[in-house]
Amino acid sequence: MIKLFDVYPLNNIAITRAQGSYVWDSNGVQYLDMYGGHAVISIGHTHPHWVKRIKDQLEKIAFYSNSVIIPIQQQLADKLAEVSGKNGFQLFLCNSGAEANENALKLASFHTGRKKIIAFSKSFHGRTSLAVAATDNPAIIAPVNETDNIIFLPFNDEAALADCFKNNGKEIAAVIVEGIQGVGGINIATDAFLKLIRTSCDENGALFIADSVQCGYGRSGQFFAHDAAGIEADIYSMAKGMGNGFPIGGILIAPHIQPKHGMLGTTFGGNHLACAAALAVLEVMEQENLISMAKQRGMYLMNQLKQIDAIENVRGKGLMIGFDVPENIKGLKKKLLEDHNVFTGEAKPNVIRLLPSLALSRKQADEFLDALKESIQELLQNTQ
């Protein structure tokens, strides 16, 4: 017998079917998915166009290595330029967000010849060696990942950033920052802070890495959350919503960064099936106008949430929303799932995160709000 390595705290639910913003368990019970499998479901579960694209590709060729021309990679790059607006950038494809950030950091070091990376408090960039070293969570950093090449600064602290560049500017290869911190609890980088990162990098020959793994791909109501500041990064990392559940990641690389053969590499990155899934995502986003839908639906949800007195500090952009859960209703996430069949996300210590499909309907938003209000009411009655 082989046991599964027990690293995930699991809900006692087996999901066997999914469609749009709903999932069903092995007993046929329906759940509203406001979690999107951790911001992964961008266009809705098992979208018919996405399914067809993957099926059609599977019948032709599922995989060959990056030692040959794979035309669908260029098709994906062309569609990405169109939808993201990052025309003229270069695309390197990989398999996950951690890999995307790993390659972004490595590329910045190659390009600048430097070792130091600035990252921020409450950041999360992945679990592989450099990505986890730049993640502000000592519990998941193994001794072998520890390095003095990462400088952690307070998030949104312009004075600390300016001071760090003043003292260490010529040693810094890159600054890596999420436009909206996800795991950290839905903390939004200010426009002024992102602009200062841009000018500081320019003045000191460092690269700006925009970690868009969770906050990118239209979730914020713009293609990249960083776009709100009116600046362009040197490298954008992408994953989660990019494949709607099919594993794919990538980095968009500014034209001034030159590639060399062998500099980066991957076996599975940019495979035929992954590209088919990612192409379908962009086509659906475009056809169904999902980026502006996410913006509108997010505004509606946040306005409604702000009217609920029992929760605190409602924040976010588009369909990346967080709010604080006070101690007197601390069982809220559990109650939503167990009693009202609604999946939500969380961030420690007391944040509920909403990361639904960008195709969430107004009716489904109302369904969630009703369940939330009922759950709060039930919890408050229990404490009286």
C-alpha cells in the first residue's frame, strides 16, 4: 500500500463534477464555488470551448519536446499580446506559478549579473528554491532554501524601499512584488509604491518582476493588477487562471532582455495540450468580455459586502476580494461550506478570500451574499 503524503488539511468532500461556478460532490450535492480552486478557474469549470480545444488537440498530438517547432505556442503568444496589451514582449512557457517566478528571478540575475532580490512582507511567490526564499513564511522555507540574497522590506513602505536602493542599489538584480497579495490576505499595492519600484529599478539597473500568478489574467478587472498604476514591469509571471485548471505557467519578458540558448528550459512547459487550454481561456475571455465582467461583478460584491456590519475591512479589486472575520463569527468559512454549500478561500489569521470564476453571474453573487448573511446570523445567534 502507498499512502498519500499528508501535507494538505482536507475538507471531507470529494468533488466529482463541475460546471461554471458550481461543483458537485460524490453524493450529488451541489456547491457554489467562490474559491475557484485557489483562483485557478478563470472562465468557469469545464467551459465547453475549453473542453473542445483540449479534446481536438489530444486527438492530433498531446506532447513533443521543445526541441521542435510547436506552432500553437506562437498562436498562444499572439493571442496573449492581443488580450494583455503587452505587444512586443517575449514569452517563456513553464508549468506553474512557482516555476514562473523561479525563472523570472533567475533571468533577472542572468541579465544584471547581480544576486540581491527585494521582496516584501506577507509575500508569497511559490514553494521552489528561489521562489520560496522570496516568500515571507519561514515555516515553508527549508534550511537548504535559506539565502542572504533576499532583502525583505515592509509592503507599501516607500521610504524603506528608497532607503534600500540608496544603500544597496548596485547589488540589486530585481524587485518582485504582487499587485495584490493573495496568500498574504488581499493586500493591494498602492499606485505610488509600484511607480517608485519602477523608477528605482530604472535608476539602478534592476528589473521589476510583477508577480501576477494570482492577481493577473483579468482577475482584478485589468489584465494584470499592476496595470492600474500605469507602469510596465520588465517581467510578468503568470499561472493559475492561465489554463483554467490545466497546468501551465509563463513569464512575459520585456524586449530589452536578451535570450541565450540554454539560459532557461523545461520539459513539459509549452506542451501542445497546455497551450490549447491556455488559448481557449484567452478566446473565452475575449468573446465573453470577462475582464470587464470581473470588474463590474467585483464592484457589486464589494458594495454589498461593505453593507454587512458583522464583517470588517472589505477590500480588493475585481474578483479578488478579502474581508476580515471578527472573533465572534470566527467559524464563518466552515459554516459557509458545511451548512450552506459554499466554497471560499482564507488567509491567516482571519481573512476570507473570494476568488471565483470571472464568469460569476449576478444571480450567483446574490446567492453567495444570501448564504453569507444567513451564516453570520446563525453564528451570532449561537453566541448570544
